[in-house]
Amino acid sequence: MRKREGESEEKKSGRKLAILGFYGYLANYKKTFYPALLALFITAALSLAFPFFLSQLIGGVKFNEAELLDVAKVKAGINKTVLILVGVLALQAFVSYWRVRGFIKAGESALNDIRRDVFQHLVRLPMGFYEKSRAGELSGRVAADLAVLRETLLTTVPQMIRQTVILLGGLVFIFIFSGKLALFMLAVIPVVVLAVAFFGRKVRGYSKSAQDALADSSIVIEESTQGIAEVKSFRNEDFEETRYQDTLANYLSVVMRGAQARAAFIAFIIFVLFGTISVVAWFGAGMLAQGELTQRSFVAFVLFSVFIGASLGSFPEIVSQIQKANGATERLQEILQEEAEEQGQSSDSTVSGALTALEVRFAYPSREEVEVISGVSFEVKAGQKVAFVGPSGGGKSTLFALIQRFHQVKAGDFLLDGRPLVDWSLDELRSAIAVVPQDVHLFGGTIAENIAYGRPGASQEEIEKAAQEANAAEFIESFPEKYEAVVGPRGMRLSGGQRQRIAIARAILADPKILMLDEATSALDSKSEQLVQEALEKLMKGRTSLIIAHRLGTVRSCDQIHVLSSGQIVESGTHDELMTANGTYRLLAETQLLSN
């Protein structure tokens, strides 16, 4: 049930992102976010105190009647005004401190929730998704999009709210000072709004294209660094450098096209806004000359108009960033909308390890017309050792993937202990299986952490016992750090035989009912192979073992051997039976596809 609840949570989070965007995540932190939001409104409103009190200082002095002024009275008035203004600014600074703290706490916490939900969904997507997606693209895409969301949430959103409050508050004040002049100024605002809508749509398109282009460059970095041995072996450093430069050139080209649109937008807005202020000042000066407006009201109007203009002038950048965030949200939503693996319902049954294939057929979705597995049937009793041999491309590894339900069969079925695989939850099925592949993937942590990956939470004693059974303890103890030795990215600091034995220790710790060995010894030298083979013999004892191998020594002791060719089982039997049958198996052995 745990998996099904997790799946429900994933669907819920996906809907949340679709309906409310990433802002919906802030609702989980409303005790922090709402006070910070209130503080933001307060600081934005207090910002309007500056032009108001400034207008009192400037507009309170009638320069054409200066000789009639009571200087002492004027000084007292302006001193009082400045003290009030300083007090307001101090209050604004105090509230701003808590506003910034609250926004960062709520925003970063919400972003962590988004990261968690995206990753949680990613690791539960089917293998088919990863077969059509490149790892570098996914990691670069998620990182770049979340960086955009972070910038928007922590900087752009507060700025948008602040400028909106200043804009609306400024409009209220200018109407108080002069309705006629305010209406004259507002007559041009529809033009600005339409321009924002028009240019904003274009900027959004360029922003999404730029994110895609940047993700392409991340792919090159990740693929080149992951395959650095191949890059150096084939002397392709220059080729990879050129490939990366091409992606950067494409990114720069997209960014520059977007920059042209943004630059034109900003230039237009600057012209309209400050041109409007100039015209308003001209119109207001005429009203002042005719006595329709007092000097203090005119000064206040001009100051508030400048604040309004500055607020409107900031909206192009705000809209641009919001459009970027919308594009990033859409891209993350594409991932969240991918269908997760069907987890199935737990039956709480114990797996014994008997496995049956009934006329199984399978073709990859990318080429459905080509069957990789064509009507395969076999039976494996609990505790038996069964080998699958044959030429490359015969479907052996695909068969292992189907048993783990990495893909759904096209026709036929697999039975585990007499029940279809789909009747077992993925947690039950995969907990009962451990795989030791030819190309072992180790994570970049310590040896102990990599062994414990077979059963997270295992004690140090259990880890060391598994290493001893896997013939790995001797080389581990030779390291100065012993089990805390770091294996390096993908286990590059260890030899092939050492990586293989850590993988076996990992499988021993997992204690599976079904063991799958996929060419587990084919890439090793004779000494390493002997150590690994001894460890495998211990591991296979009492377990159902499915073995893919090309070496005769690995399969000759198996209870049953199936020869796969072109997705079909063409021969079955024991080693002795198949050698006397004078068929494909014997031919493979004699041509040294199977070697002693």
C-alpha cells in the first residue's frame, strides 16, 4: 500500500503544479509566507511615503513669495516632516528584514518540495521513458528550470507585488491631487498594457527556446564526462569541444533573438513612459499657470508620476521573468504528466522463486513491427539454475528486463509462483530479484554505501559479512580507508573484478529469491573470474538463478540451458544433451562463442 499512497501523492502534486503553478506549493508554508506577504504590502505602501513627504518639503515653499515667509516656521515644519520621513523609513527597513527572511524561508522550502516531487516522479517513471530521454537532458533541464523558478519566486514575485502596490497607490494619490491631470496621464496607459501583452508573448517563446538550447549544452557536458574514457581513447577531445561550442552558439543565437525582442520592448516602454511624464508635466504646468492646480499639488503629482513611471518601467523585466517561469513550469509539468509505473497492490505473499514464461511476445514501442521476443516459453522451478545462451541480439537481456517488468509484454505472460507478474506489486517482485550485470554501476560514494544499496539500513557487520561471502573483503581491507574508501564516479577507482565482487556483495545483502546474472564474468581476466565465480556459486546456492553467459564453464553445471536466437528458444536441455544434439549450442561451443 505504501507505493500506491506514494503514487496518489505524485498525482496530487502534478495537479497542483498544473492548476496553480509552482506558487501553489507556498500554501504548505502559509504561516511563514502570509506574514511575509503582508509585510511586503506594508513596505510597498510605506514606499509611497517618500514622494508624499518629499512633496511636502519642496511644495511647501512658495519660491515666488519667499520674502514673505516665516523662516523659523518653515524650518520647524520641514524638520518635523524629515523626522516623520526618517521614522517611516526606519519602520520600512525593520519590516523589510522580516519580509525578506520570510520570503526566503517559504520560497526555498517550496522549491525543495518541487525538487522532491519532480525527482520522486522521475525515479518512478518506466524504463521506456529513459530509453527515449537522455540523462544529460533531464538533469540539465530540471536544474535550469528550477533555477528560473527560484529567481522568479524569491526576486521577481516580491518585485512584482511591490511595484503593483506602488503603481496602484500612486494612482490613488494623483487622483486626489488632480483628477483632470490624472485622467490625462492615464489616457496613454492602455497603449503600454497592450505593448506588454504583445511583446510578452514573443519573449515567452524565446525564453522557452533558450532553456531548450541550454539543456542541449548540458547534455554534451554530461555525456562527455560520463564517457571520458571513450573520449580519450578515440582522441575525440576536439570533437567534443566542437560539439559543445555548436550547442553554445545555438544557445547564444536564440538568446540574442530574444534579446532583440526584449530590447525593443524596453526601448518602447522607456520612450512611452518618460514621454508621457514629460507631456503630463507640460499639461500640469499649464494648469498651474491658470490656477487650476496648487504648487504643492503639482509637485506631489510630478513626484508620484515619476514613481508610477518607474513602476511601469520595471514591468517589462518582471513580465519577461514571469514568462520564463511559465515556460519552466510547463517543461516540468511535461515530466510530471508522464505516466508513472503501475505499482500494483501488495499481496503480502512470500516468493519461492518458481518462474514460467507462456508464449511471451515483445516489441519495443519505438519499433513495434519488430518482435524482439517471439513466443518464448520455459519453466524454472524454485532453486534451479537455468542459463540462456545464444548470439548477441537474440533477446536474452530483453527477457531479463521483461521479468523485472521494465516493460509490458505484447502477448503471453510470465508467472511467478503460478501467478501472473502483474498480480505482484513492483515492490514484491523486484525485492525478490537481484541482478549482477556485466557492466556494474557503482554510485560515487564509499564501498560500504555501494554494498548497502542492496538493502539500505544494513549494519556494518552485515555489510562486512556480505563482502566476505563475495570474496571482496581481502581487497577492501587492503585500502587505507577500508569500507569507507570512495569508489569514484561509476566506480572508476576500482578494477572490473573488484566492481563485480561489490555487485555480488550487494546482491548477497539483498538476499533475493531469484538471481539474474547477465554476463557477470565475461569481461574479467582469469584470476578475477575465478574469484567472482566462487562468489557467484555461493550466491546461487538455494536460489533460483537465471544466467546469461557466453562461457561454457559458467553454464555447463546448469539444470537447464535455453538457446535464444532471433527472439526464439531454438534448443533446450542440459549441457550434455545439447552437446550430443549436434545443434546450435554445439556450434556455438565449437566456434568459441562459448569457450572453456
